[in-house]
Amino acid sequence: MTARGWAACLGAIVAREALRFVSQRARFFAALVRPLVWLLVFAAGFRAALGLSIEPPYQTYITYEIYIVPGLCGMIQLFNGMQSSLSLVYDREMGSMRLLLTSPFPRWWLLLAKLAAGAAISVLQVYAFLAIAAVYGIVLPWQGYLWALPALLLTGLMLGALGLVLSSTISQLENFAGVMNFVIFPMFFLSSALYPLWKMRESSELLHAICQWNPFTEAVELIRFALYAQMNWGALGWVALAFAVFMGGALVGYDPARGLISRRKG
């Protein structure tokens, strides 16, 4: 297998996912409507309840809308990662996933190509959301839009790998929706996406500890710092570690010899 062959394999999987995404226009609009509702409708109520606006004489004036933008970017990637994994469950039921895994390329490359396609689609959705937010006057430093690209790619890979682990444990397409809701909403609300962790500590030390150990919290913080052209090295390390763990779990789950799928059939 030459380098051209590896690249052709990656390109074919990415192109397949892109065509699937283009044919599902409702998925794109749903990915934008969901965070925009949070941004434009719920932000006023949360701002009044939490009192997060930082008033002068501070040098930076941060509104609650600007604060939750990174969290909503993470929300887009979280839902996209789960939906991309949903397509894997569908492919497995239709038999195309088995055909893909029997190709001469190693399993880790095939799954990584699948993750890269999903991450690329989620990045496009995030930038479309940021463009709409800018139209409404929620503008971030221009350097942040460039810094956010590698952060979004890494967080997209991490959340997509989590979806792969979950999809490897699901035998039927109908069961995946319930698992998605069981994972998505706790991960989203028990994070710093909508409110800072010190607000959670005021409510409960236990919930604060759960939020700190939530990998989605680190993903949001990595995006938040990147959007202000800064690097959060701690969040970067934790997101990279979470990606490695989830990717390892996905490789085990999709191993025909010893994975969860094989044990379930046995």
C-alpha cells in the first residue's frame, strides 16, 4: 500500500460522508437552529439569573452571549459526533460497515478517516454558526477565528471518537437515540458550556467535581481560549488524552475478533 493508496482511502471516506451530509440538508439547519435558539432566546434569561456580565472599570466587557459561544460551538460538535456515529450503526445494519472493515487498510486508519470526515463537517457547521452570530453583533477577535481551527479539529475528533465507542455497543438503530440523549445532555449541562464552574461550586461540590472531570468541559475551555487567540495547555492535554482513550475503545469495539460486536454475536 503506497502513500497514494492511503490518501485515496481517506479521500473516499471523506467524500462519502460529505455527500451524505449534503443530501441531508435538514441536518445542517438543525445543527444551526439549536445553538442559535440558545444564543438568541435563552441567553437573556440565563444572563439575568447568573449575572455574568463583567462591567467596567474592567478592560474587557464580556456579555453572557459571548461567554456561551464556545459552549455552543462544542454543542454543535457534540451532536455532530453522535449523528456521525449513528450513520455507523446504520452502515453496520446494512452491511456496508463490514465491507469497509474488510479492506486491506488497517482498522485504525479506516476509523480515523471516518472521524476526520465527521470533524471536518462539524468545523464547517461551527464556522457557519460563528458567521451568523457575527451578523447579530457577537464578534470575537479576528485572530481567534484562526486559532479556533486546530482546537475545533481536535475537539471534533475527540467527540467523534466518543460516538464511535457508543456506536460499537449498540446492536440496533432504534436504541441509539436513547443512548445519545443519555450521553449528550449530561455532558452538555455538567460542563462550563453555559456557566462557569465556580457557579456550579456554589450549588454543589459534587457537581463541581463531576464538571471538572467531564471531558466536554475541557473541550469547551480549549475552544474558549482559542477564540481569544490563547492556548490552554491543560485543556489541550486532557482533550488529547480523552481522544486517545476513546479511540482505543473504538478500536477494541470494532475489532471483529475480540470487540463488543463479536461478543454480542457470540
